[in-house]
Amino acid sequence: MAGNGNSGRPGLPASVHLLNGNRSKRSPAELLNEIKDPALPAAVPPMPDFLSGDAAAEWTRITGALLALGWVSRLDQMALATYCQAYGDWLRFQRLIAERNAKSDDGLGGEVQTFKTGAQQTHVLRQLANDAEKRANAAGAQFGLSPLARRNMRAAPAAQGDLFPNAERDAAAKYFN
């Protein structure tokens, strides 16, 4: 059976090709151009209007950092909205659990649900909070929002600008561009 677009190893970024000694058949100039001009420019997508207040606040909080790192583009609206809404849901459920815990005698009103028969189970609010946490962690990993996810991500080089004159660079640009 022939493979499809999902079979085989995923392609490597140009920077990895160069770091590994360029065992690929691509020219070094082509790889350098791919690094300098990414396929998708970094840009913040428009914030969806359906986000809750907490989710919109999280969108505003993280988009600046993601943009500075070059980890977000206009195509990432759904993934970013998914993370922000899951984070907003998690905050809401955590607040509700804290309120129920404060009102209960044993302090577990939002953690444990007791039925008339005496049976106990994890309270539905705790289950919803745990689900929102899982969704936020899964969607946030796409943007490097955990230490483990950041380990495998590389930030785009920050533009330094021309702070100082650089005669060597200017001379090389005359002959090699």
C-alpha cells in the first residue's frame, strides 16, 4: 500500500538541516533564505468575539509575548482561542469550587459530592475544572506555554537593528548578495 502525506518522517526546519551539517540536497543559500523569510509572518490573529471575559484577558496577556517570539500567525486563531477559552473555563470552575469550599462545613463542598445513599464521588465542578485544565494544557503546548513544550521550540531571532556600524558586514553584503 502506498503512503500518503502523513507517512514517513516529518520534514525538518531549515535551521535543523544547517545544524546537522546539511545532509540534505538543498543548497545552503536556500536554507538560509528559508530561515530569514519564514513561510508565515508572525502576526496576532483577531480576537474572536465569543471569548469570555477571562479568556479575552488571557488572549491580551499572552499574544504580545507570542508575537515577540514569532510563535503565532494569523492562521492560529482557533488554536489560540481554544487555549484561552479553556483557561477561562478553568478559572471560572476554580472560583466556583473555592466558593463552595468556603460555604461547606468540611471545606470540601466543591471537591466531593455526597449522594443520599452516602456514596461519594468527585464533584462535577472538580471534574469540569480538571477537563478544562487538560484542554488548556493541550492547546497551550502548541504555543510553548509549558516548560516541557518550550524545550522543543525555538524563538525567532529578535531584530536588533543597526545599533553600531559594521564594516565587515557591509563589505560582505557587497560581494555575497
